[in-house]
Amino acid sequence: MIDSADDPPSSAAPVRIIAGGDVVTMNARREVLVGGSVVISGDRIIAVGPTAALRRAHSDAAIVDASGCVVTPGMIDAHQHLTGDPLIRSCIPDLLPPGASIFEWAVPVHEAHEPYDDEVAAALSAVEALTSGVTTVVEGGTVAHADRVAKSLEQAGLRAALGVWGWDIDEGPFAAPADEVLDRQREVLDAYPAGGLVEGWVALVGHDLASDELLAGAADLARARDTNMTMHLSPTSSDPESYLARTGRRPVVHLDALGVLGRHLLISHGVHLDDDEVELVLSTGTAIAYCPWAYLRLGQGVGAHGRHAEIVERGGRVALGCDAVNASDSIDILRTAALASGIARDARIDPTRFGAHEVFGLATIAGAEAIGCDDRIGSLEEGKQADIVIHRTDLPGWTPRGDVGLQLVWGTDGRSVRDVFVAGRQVVADGRVTTIDTDALAEVAQERQRALLERAGITVPQVWPHLGAE
């Protein structure tokens, strides 16, 4: 119903040249090739350099004209809930007490999700991500039906790290004893091995919603399978309070005692960390997915307590995330990058720190390193996966042209994206996804929303009176 006529990727794809754009390589020297080109063969970049020389060397190649455009690596969203929220977008009220949006809305909706809802929600998320230039997402760990989500992601052409619900609390959707939760995680790792477009990760809900047995077992599994692990932690003060009451230690200190920390671990949020926790994050190489729009939207204290910029400045591993569409409300990493920079500068009243060029790195190569994929994605270099975004510059935010880093972060957002390639396959052309019938998807999503809310027993309140037009 939501499939497009677009052909699946071919192993015998012809050589193509993305020609004539200003190529923001994000290589170690951060070179920008003015009027340069990127050559793709199959799913790989085989050359980056001057246009004339590359056209001579590949005279039979198909040309994608990027003249006057900016060409960047595909961007990375390191924390994105692909199911649940996408079908109830802008339905959760924004004036709720802490925790209510999750336990009174998101959890009941997830519990009422049917397999096809997971598929449709993931397709909606993939379309939004790709059209804003996001080519890789790390799912937030709240997927029930991994096979249905993977089906949509592969059809859309979105690169993803995928996990399933992982918690062993007494009551909650898909809660189970620790050994059963770990068995589910193993099934995902087996079904989606490393190296594919969609690959499995170990995923826990996190917070204080997992036993020590599950936390330690998940970390052991990730290390044993040479994969990554992700979990939520400390977006608010409630996790530190809960861990202190239960263990006598703050969350990151307790995870360190269990042997959970390390380069395999991506903590989502990490807003409320004290000095000792920051030191542990740095010394263990633990990464953090930073989702600033969610903290502002939900009033979680990032301006007063967040230390993400400090962690980056001290050599820590941080990527950006967009979280859920009822928290950050859009999957747009350029929008997120601007906010991350602004919060850091405002918090210290220091306009000389954490500028546009650094946060664009978090959206690309530094973000790729934080999720353990910088050998494959995050920059435009020979041998890497051909995840490429072409930004049009005939829009007000790009006129007249200035410093490309400033314009990418401060002057524009994902709406300037023209074309997107993932693993060499064109998935967005002229601003529209080519792999999914988005008109059909919109119709299906509206009907699935109605049925989902009905099953969940939720009525969406309308703050402003809605009157009939007749």
C-alpha cells in the first residue's frame, strides 16, 4: 500500500558523479571543494575531487548536476523513536506535569500498537528523516515488531540501528524477565547483523526501569556480539533521585560499578550528570545522544544542568538526536544543531564557544564516531558508504552565499534538502521521497491514528474551540 515503483538497489549500479557542487567533505582537514564532485559506484564513494578531472576519469558516468548546490555527508540522528509517537503527532498536550506525556500517553499508545502500526509509523519517520537529510538513525528502544519496522526502513532506504523494548519491570508493554528480554535482543542481533542497511543493537528502555541483572546482561551481550547498546538515562532529576534511593549511588556511578559503561554504550540524554558522572563518561569512552529540543519542549532543565558542550570540548563522544515527535516535534538535525550551539553559548554567556562548525560535526563525522560507524559514514571520502545530501541554495536562507558552515547551521534547516542518496541509492529527488508512495502513506496513517487512539482509550483534547464550517 505504501510501496513506490522505485526499483530496489542494484549490485550492478552504474557509476555516477554528483558534479559541480560545493562539497563539504567533513574529512580530517574539514576541506570544502568548491565546485567539486563526488563519484559513486554501487554503494560506495570511489572518488572526491575536482569536477573536470573526475569527469575525464569517468567519462561514461551518469551526471547528477549539483551546480550551485552544497553537498554534505548524510546526517545522523542518534536517538529517534520510530514507533508510537509518529501516529499521534501533535496529539499529546504540551502543558503536562513531568512524566505524564510518557506514562499517560506514550506507553498506552505503544501498548495498543498493532504490527502494521509499527510499519506505518516507521515509514512516516523514515520519510521525514530522509527529506531533511538524515540518512542514519538510532532507534530509541521502543519497537515491538522489529521485522515490520525493518521492512519500512529498508523500503524507504534509511540506514538504522534497531532495537526492541527492553525492560523487566512488573507492568508495562512488552516487559518480561531479564533472561527473556535478553533473548529478544539476541533475536534482533541475529536477524539484522552488522553491515546491513538495518543492523541490530542491544536496546534497553533504561532510566531506573531495569534490574541490575538486565543492565549487566545487556552490556555483556553487546560486548560479546561486538555491537552497540543504547538506553535512556537522566533527562531529568528523577533518575538520579531514584538511583540514589535504591543503590546509594548516582546512575552513571552505579552503571560503572556494574560494568555497563564503555565505548559500546550510547546513553540517550545524560542531562543531569554531576562531576563524577561526567568524569566517568569521559574516562570510559561512553557516548551520549543529545536531544536538546526534547529537553526544552518538556522543561527538563538542560540550560541549567546540561554539560554536553563541555563533554565535547573535553574530548567526549556526543551525537545529536531528535527523540520523539511529541518531544522535539520534528526530525531535523540541522534545526537540532543550531539549538545545541545556542544553548551552550547562552548558558555560559560566551559567544566564542561551540559554534556552527563544531555542531555540524556532531551531525556528521563526530556523530558517526559516537555511534561507532565513522569507518563507514559521516564524511565524504573514498571508500565510505555513499550517504550524500544535496542542498539547494536558491532559497532565502542561502542568499547571498556566505560561510557554508554558518549557513548550514544558522541560516537554514532540512527544508533546503533537494536530493538524498543512501548507500548509493537515490531516495529523495527534488525534495520528495522516491521509495514510498507518500500520498498513500498519509491516508493510511490518518486511519491508523483513529483506530490506535480508540484502542488506547484516548481522546485528543482541543485547546481552541473547533467549530463546524457550515
